[in-house]
Amino acid sequence: MTTHTQLLPNGGVVTYSSSLPIPASAIARILSIAATRQIFDTLSDPNGTRVILKWQSKAIWDGLLVGDVNAQLIGSLLQLTCFPELLGRDMRMIHKAKQCCNVSIEQLLSETHANFVMIQLMKEMSGGAGTKDNQKTYVRNSLAATLLEQGFPFNWVSEATEKLVALVGLKQITQVSNLPPGKQRLDSILQLCEQCELSPPLAVSKSAQKVAQVGMNKARKRVAINVNPADYRIEPSFFLAENDEKLPQLHEIRHKSCGVMLMSFDQALPWLREQQIISADELAMVILGHHENLQTTLKTQCLHVPCQDSDSRPVILKATLVQLGEKVVRTHVSEMPIIDEQSCSTVSITYWKEDWSVDEWKQIVDQPFSYARQILAAQGLSDLLQSTWGKSVRKDRMPTTSYHATSVQFHATIAGDRILEALNASGFNKLWLTPKNNQGLVKNQKSMGLRFSSKDFDRAWAVIFPGKEAPKVQEVHHMFQLQSLPYGTTAAILEQWANNIGWTFKAIKALGPNSWLIGSCDMPPPGLQLFNNRPILIKHLPPKDTANGNPIVAGPMPRKVDRNAMSSASTDQTSPHFDPWAGYNANKMQPAQPKDLTGPTEAKFQEHAAKLNSQGEQIQKIEKALMQLQSDTKQEFQNVQQREQQTQMQMQAAINAVKTDLESSFQQAISQQSLQLNSTLGELRTLLQAKPKRTRSADGDDGMEG
């Protein structure tokens, strides 16, 4: 970053330019931190005390300051260096949760057990939580958001929040707005509305239904789950041979093999049609899903199979075991004692708002399970309900919020021998029970009715409707749709047609002028069915809970995989589950296309062209490899050249350094020798210039002569 300063008569202008994409909001902070570091680095003393300045939990300077430096001096410097961020305000300094004012660094060090001083920096703050108008706006928006989420109309919410803020004190309404989201917050707001005579509208807006669906137990869409048998591994100890040995899991059914194989119904269909024992040992198919009506002579058994998916997660699958060997495949049997399983019935218990007072209804909406037990306990049926679950709050059969609810329903289980006792009390105690076995007193929004058991129906009908013929009661286990019937077919005509084909069914209702919904305990007769020599289509309608079979009883659902990967896997001929007819679809017949017949000569040309193309691709790969090799070699030569230049420069520098050292040593040695030589010459000159002294022999001769 580069800065440019321009001085003006009344101030100055500082502009900057940067090559990095730094946001404008960060420039002020960058300049402040840089200036702070620059100033305090000049004040650093190597003999001082370590001081750390932290701003927004980050250290912006860590250095040594003299102990007599005052906090006021530090604050004044920070006000100058952090001016781009403070814009004239002061910088507050906090040490040990106290503000630092007229105190030195040495005094701050004495207050802490550490060997350094840490000062937290904060901007100067002024003002409070805002004006009353701002507080009122915040409270009004908070209340309005809660009411709008519950589905109240916008016009009423706007008017109600204005009146609440005007009539209720700001202190009380602020306490309500500070409550966490939930029922307590909503009840407090509605209580304030009642105190201010603000009646909420009775109509439920569409948004209330959307809000109610969030977090509630919605009915799951019954979507077919595709389970790939190849992704699951059966627990090795579950399937056993007759000698209690573990049976292996096979990947392909073959004659005279031994083990079990997990497969889909389509993969097992050819072996089911063949209906033959193909092994003398233990061999069985484990077909995904429960298939109780298999038309085969082979031994079958519906069971739950423990497995592990591709991620080694435990899963329990519904499956049908089909024996293909002479020896029977057994399952693992626990050595624990058998626990008696108690039979029970499932019922739904419904509260209706019109049957209860306002206070009672509030308790029911909040705690429907415990309130039902209290009512039953008052009748001596305290232990009637075994377990309860599935609370549902509704208005006009649609999910809604607790405030707008007109009915509350939940499910429970009752011991099988006490279901009649519970149904006898149903309705009279304002708890409306709906069992699964068509017994009891029931109520809907427009009418009431009595429900009796099958054995008591005729006797009850004679009492309620004396002299009137009782309707025929026919059990229905399977539902069918008859299509392509003659135009205007009636129930009487269908009954006559049923007698002709020997199939007993009950006409339930017409689905159109050419279609009827019927029910029967038996499957239709095999073969093609005709109505006045016109073919009839009989479509089986399985129950809703089994319309789309889900073989997973417990455990995680299979992960979503790429459709392209699935399609490629299904066409892999090396896979043990490859089915060449899997992609066949009779509904999408395509016109026959002319086949491309290739002669022997043209086939040779095509083979030669394929070889040339292959060789051309190989040549291109070789050329790419050579180009890459040339590039790498060139780069290596450049690197070697650079290393040689660096080595030469280093050698030249070392030689120059040695030459300099030698020259310096020679100069010093020559100087020392010159000094020593000059000193020696001087001494010799002195000796030569001195006068000679007389010897003793010369003195003796002179005496003797005298």
C-alpha cells in the first residue's frame, strides 16, 4: 500500500492506493495498527517490562516499556495513532477488569502474578440502550413477529401491537418480548391482549397451517425405497446349517452349491417358476420383502434378517426365505428363555374443543397424555393406557397451532383383554376412541354413531331398527379396481357377473362410468376375465401401508447414489446380478431399425483404421511426453546454470575475502619488520657514533712511564 499526503491551509488529505483487494472498512484499522506499532517500537527499551496491547482479543503490539511510563501517556499516544478508527474518541485501557487511568507500568505489574502486563483496548462508548422510541419499535417488532408466525392476520397484528405498546407499560411489555420463543411467550402476549380487550380473530390464516406443519408429526410420504441386495451383508451367525455351522453368503445361485443369497424378487423369479430343489446341501434364497402368497411348491418363511450395509451400519431387513436344497437352512435361535408377548390393540383418542371448558382445553392442548390418564383414573381405569405417542393438533382436518386447534388427537396401546372395557367408556367420558378392529362409540364433525363387534351386530340392529332387514356384512381383505367395464355398469350388474365367474366380492363404489372399486377376501380367478366377451382389467390395490414396500425394518435408509452409476452397474455383464432383460419395457415399443451389415473386406478396413487411430494416439502421447521431457530438461539446465553462477559468485567472493586477508596480513608483517629493522639500525648507528674508552693496559703503561 502506498499513501500520498497533501497539506491544505485548514488541514490535510491522505489518499492511498493498493494492489490488493482490501475493503475500505479495513483501511482505517490497518492504518491504526501500523501507526501504533511504529510509535511504540520507538519507545521500546531492552531493560523495560514486557507490555502486550490487545485489541478485540488480538495482540497488536508486544514489546518492552520502562516501568515509569504512565497509562495516560499510552492513552494519549493511542488516541493519535488510532485516530482513523476512533475519529476523535478516546481509547479505554483495561487491566485486570479495571480501567487504567493515572497509573504506571510498574504499578500494573505489581497487581498481577505474571511477569508481563496485558492491557485490553476498547473504544470509548457513550449513550445507553437507545431512546424510548427505539425500544418501543424493537418491542413492537418482536411481538408482531411472534403473532405473525402463529398465523394471525397482518392487519390485526399491526393494530394490536400498537395498542399494546400504548396501553401496557414499556417495562412489562419488554419483559414479555424477552421471553424465549415458545408457548409461554405466546400465552403471555395473548394474556396482554385480553387485558387490553383485544380479541384475536377466530379465522385461521394460511400461514398458520404452514407454521404448524414445521416440527409436527406429518404423515410420511409412502415412497418406494429401492434397496440393492448387493449393498448388504448378512450377519454370518444368523443362517446355520443342520450341523450348526455358519452358512456363507453367496453371490450367485448355482446347482449343488451351499449357502444363502440375498436377492430381489425379480432376481428370484426364475427359480420360483422352476420350483425345483437344485442342491443336496443347505441352499436358500433370501428375497427382500415379505411375500406371503408365493405360488410355489418350495418351502418359504417370512422373517427379519440382520445385515450390514455398505458403510457397515446395522440394518434389519424384511425378507422371505425360500429353500432350494434338500437340507433345511435354519436361523439362529437364542438360548434365552422365551418372554410372553402380550396382545394389545391400538386406538386413537380424540379431544373436541366443544366438549370442554376454556381452562380444561388449555390443559388438554398442553398435556393431552397426562390429562387422559387423569380422566381414566377418575373412572377406575388408571392403568388402561400402556403407551401413548403421536400428538396431533388440527382444525378442520388440517394441521394448525395450539391456539386455533379445535381437536387434539394422539395414539395409545391398550391390553387386548381390556379393549372392550375402554370402548364402553368411550364418548361418555368425552374421550373418543377409534380402534383398529371396528368396535366402539365414534364421533365425527357432523354426526355420531355406535360401533359394535361382529358377533353383536345383528342383535344390536334388531334393537335399533326393529323390523328392518340388516345389511349384509362381508369381510374385505383385498381391494381391486375394475376397468374397461361397459358404460353405466351398476352394483347389481357386477353382482350378477361375480356369480357367473365364481368370484365373491363386494361392490364398494363407482370410480367412473367404466370403473368400479370392489373388495374381496380372495384373489380373482386365474386367467383372462371377460365381461360379455369384452376383456376386463382387474387391478390389485394393496393397502396404503404396503403400497410401496419398504424392506428395511430398522436401521438407516440406503444412501442416494448417482443414477448414471446405477444404470452402468445394471448393465455390467460381469456383475453376478446382471439381468439382460432388466431394461426391457413393453410399453415403449420402437420401430424396427435396419441393421448395419458389414462385409469381410470392409471389416478389415475398419480394423486397419482402428489400428491406425490407436497408433496415432500413441504417437501423440509420445510427442507430449517428449515435449514434457524437453521442457523439464531445459528447466534443469537453467537450474544448473543458475547454481553454477551462484557457485562462481560465492567462490569469487571467498577468493576476494582471502586475498584481502592475505594483503592485510602481509602489510602488517612488513610494517612490523620495518619497525624492527629501523630500530636495529638505529642502535647500530648509535654505537658507531659513540667515543671509544681507554683500556686498563693503556692506563698501566702511562703510569709506569711517569
